[in-house]
Amino acid sequence: MGEAGARGCNKRAMATDMHFTVLPFTNALGEPVLCAAIFASDNEDGKIKSDWITGIDITVDALISDDGVEFITNNTGTGKCMP
């Protein structure tokens, strides 16, 4: 085991100019209700990586399927539940 404060023990938490904050919300019983993610970018263009902002479109109903692969295939893409 290395000495306290040795250089080899230092790890960098983030090596990017994009940051995020996650805020979990629960009801009075402690059950999860919502998880909000806030993204920020220090890029000159202010853009966030596309894989950070893709999510679920709550205005589109998902097509239900017992098969996970079929569910993803039917619900992923433009105009679908998971754009």
C-alpha cells in the first residue's frame, strides 16, 4: 500500500468540460418519484454530447413487448418513445 498523499493515489474525477448534477426526488414515504439531471457545458458552442441528452419522450406511448430486444427495436428512433 502506498504512502498517504503519494502521487500515484491521486485520481482525477472528471477530465471534460461538460458537467452534470443529479437531483433525486422522493415522496413522504421515501419512494422514488423523479430523478432530474441538469447538464452544463463549458464548450464555446455550448453544446452537450448527444448521448447525454437522449432520453424518453413522455408524449409517445411505448409499444409493450415481453422480449427486451423487440421492445428496444420497436421503441427506439425518431418519433418513438426513446428518440
